[in-house]
Amino acid sequence: MSNTARIETNNCVVWTRVSTKHQEENGGSLDYQRTLCEEYAKEHGLNIKGYFGGKHESAKTPGALIKSMLKTVEKDKSIKYILISEFDRFSRNSGQAINILNDLTAIGVVVIACKTGQDTKDKNGFLMASISLSLAQWDNANRVDKFTSGRKDCLMKGIWVEPVPLGYYKEGKSKNTMCYLNEDGKLIRQAFIWKLEGYSNSDILNKLEARGLKLTKQTLHYILVNPFYAGKVRHKLTNYELIDGVHEPAITYTQFLKVQDILSGRTGRYKHRSEVPTGPLKKHVFCDKDNTPMTFYVKKKNGKEYGYYKCNKTGCSTNISSKKMHEGYTSMLEKYDLPASYSKIVEVTVKRLLKEGKKEVTNAETQLRKRLTEVEKQINDTKLRYAVGKIDDDIYQVAIDELQDRKDKILLEIDKCENTLSNSEKEVHKIVATCCNLGSLWNDSNLETKIKVQHLVFPNGIFWNHENECYRTPEKGLIFNVIDSVSGDYKRKTEAGCSASVVECGGRDSNSHRIAPTTPSK
């Protein structure tokens, strides 16, 4: 700042500031500061030439408002005084505020704290101002420590005291804070369900917008990967550790983990629905040459659009029309259709198979729960060692992340077991209906149903052999076990003289299925 001599006048300016709206509403309002300065000026015969500040401005660094005031004071040599309510209105950072006072003193400007009457006219006054600023900074640091400690304590107990994410509203304060789903939150819950059902993000965005919630693809992705919607709390104050929250979850944590698997592409070969309505087999059918999922594209010929499936592997020439692939798929499924008259025996067979499978699933679940207990014990032991200082931050974070990942995988497997046991009876009628009407069900359905049928029949996808122009199924779904079992039951009854006739399901052996689009299986 310039050292040019300043005119001896009674001219002054007023500076007011609050850092936050909360501060303004709790005893430090701008109007109160201004009134205090105006009363002091009137009492001491000072002429106010202007007002500065008057808005929320951070106390951490000199903002545009205070820089504007300092620039004006430096240029206008008739301004002798700056009136403020208290010295910490410049800043609660004592070093920063003292530097400002030094600059003002150098150009002959006196700062007066109207609440106490202290000023920077001489070295004693400057010292008292410096002490006031240091005490203000110390007080502010204590407040921050207490506030941070309180926030951390709440977060460790699963209480979310931060701003809530989209879809939630908050009630109460501090330890009494509760977060609940609002109408948007209920739509977000449905978005997770749609993702679990195999919908693409584009489809989910369209469905949400049709229901009044318009999101960007980035926002949707952030929502789908945010564990808060699964009832978990994660924050830097807790070293980003996942903590069970007390707020209302949109979905279960197991469902959340399944969505993460879908997003990372680990749960299957075609979990993401094709966005092209005419290509249901996209990513469900794999090229037999190189195990590459086939893609779908549309090509225009003579003003008409035609669909094609192709393998994108360099050097592979597999490229087939969608019409041929779809007809072949329908023809293949029809080979496994059972007459409706078999529905009773199918139902009996399904129940028997499910009962046999329950024993294996129950044993598997028991083993998984033992592993879960072991991992949870390891997590608790690691936390204890960290708490007593036996391991440092880096090692702790790596260990906790690895153990949590292991726990999440076990929880997913347990959930699969529970779903298998709880939903087995519900699956009976679905499997019976599908067994008796497999081909036409797929052929006559919309894209969504087609994909569900594909997943039921061939959960791990199916291969296309380009040389022989046929499908190959390396692994059968439950439905084929049912059909094989029904055929076997009827064979035995027929051989024993039973009058019931058995229709052989062609193109089937114990290892795989090779069925041409329009010819018997090879």
C-alpha cells in the first residue's frame, strides 16, 4: 500500500461481515454490526463515507469484498478510520488479520472496534487488537474441534448429520437426526430394482423421467454406487469405513452389492439389457470360435433396416442376420417344449428337484455363515489392533478394505442361498408354464420378457457355431433338468407298460446341445 500522507479528517467507512447464514442468525447479524458502528460514529463525530461488506464472506482468506474496501481506502486519502464491530470481523485467522492491520497502519488508517472502543492508533492499541485476534482464532479452533468431534461421534453411531443425498429429507438435529425417503427416494428405490432386473441405465433414466424424476446419467451412476441408499454411512471422518446407518434404506445392502456386481460386469454375460429393441440376443450369444459376446447392429438396404449379429474379434468373420438367429433360437427352444398334458408330472418333478437341491443349499449356507463369522471376527480384531496403535493408518485401511470385500462376497452368496430356499415354491408354476410353452413364449414376447426367458433357460449364455450354423449350450439351466427328468420318468413308465406316450425332446445329450435353426440337432 502507498505511504502517501493522509489528510486529517473525521471521515470513515464501515465494514461488516459474517461467514455464514447460521452465524448471522445467532447474534452476529449484519444489521446489528452496522447499527453498532453508526452509533459509535455519531457519538464520536465521525463522518461515514461508505459501507463495505454487508454479505456472507469466508473468514479463511481475504475475499473480494474486503479487497474492494482496502483498495478504496488506499485511494481516498480523506478516509482516516475504518469502523468494525469487533476485530475478528476482518478474519478469525489472526495472522491474516494482523497483516491487514499492519498495511492499514502503514498508510495512516486507524481501525476501531466499536463494541469495545479499542483502536490501532498506537502500539499498545495494536497489541491489544493482535491479542483479541489471537483469542478469536483460538476460540474458533476450539469450536471447530468440538463441532468435528460431535459430527464424528454421530457418524460412528450411524447418524447422518451432513446434507442428505437426493431422495431423502432430514428431521431433528445432532444425535436426534433421522433421514427418511421422500417421493423421489421411492423412485430411486425402483431404479435399483430395475437395475437388478437387467434394465440399462438409459432405460432407467427414461422410466424415471416418465414418472417425474429427471436425472443425468452421471447423477444416476452416483446414486447406484452410493451405499447410503443401502442404509450405510461412509465419511472421511470415519476413514471411509462402512457403518450401519439409522436412516431409512431404499434397498438392502445385499441388493446394493448385486447392483455393484452388475455395474462392474461380474455377475454374468448379459446382465445389461440391450438398448436396441431388435437385438435381444446381444451379449447373450457368444462366438464359438473365441468366446466373444456378439454385438448387434442395424444396416440399411434399399431404404429398409436389417439387423445383424457379429463377433467383433479381429480376424473373426462371424456375421449373421438377426432373422436367422432369432428363427434358430425359437426353433431350438421349441425342441424342448412339453405338451400341456404333462403339466402335472412336470410340477411333481420340479418339486422333487427343488427338495433335493434344498439340502445342498442349506449345507452351503451353513458353511458360508461360518466363514462370515470368521471374517467378522478378523474385522473386529483389526479394528482393535488399530485402536491400540499396533498398526498404522495405511495398513489398517488396506486390511479393512480387503476384509470388507471378502465379507461382501460372502453376503452375496448367502443371499443367493436364501433366495433359492425362499423362492423355490414360487418358481414351480413359472417353470411348469415355461416347460410347456418355451419356444412361442420367447418368440411372441417383448424384449424384456425375451431376456428373462433367456436368463432362465441359459443363465450363462449360449454359443453360436458359425461353421455348422447351430447353437451350442455349454451349461443347462434348471428348466432342462426338469425336462430331462420328466422324459426319464415317462421312459421308465413306458418301458414298464404304461400307456402314457412320451415325446422325445430332440437335440439333447448329457453335455451340450447343438441344434440347427431349421434342421434336427446335430
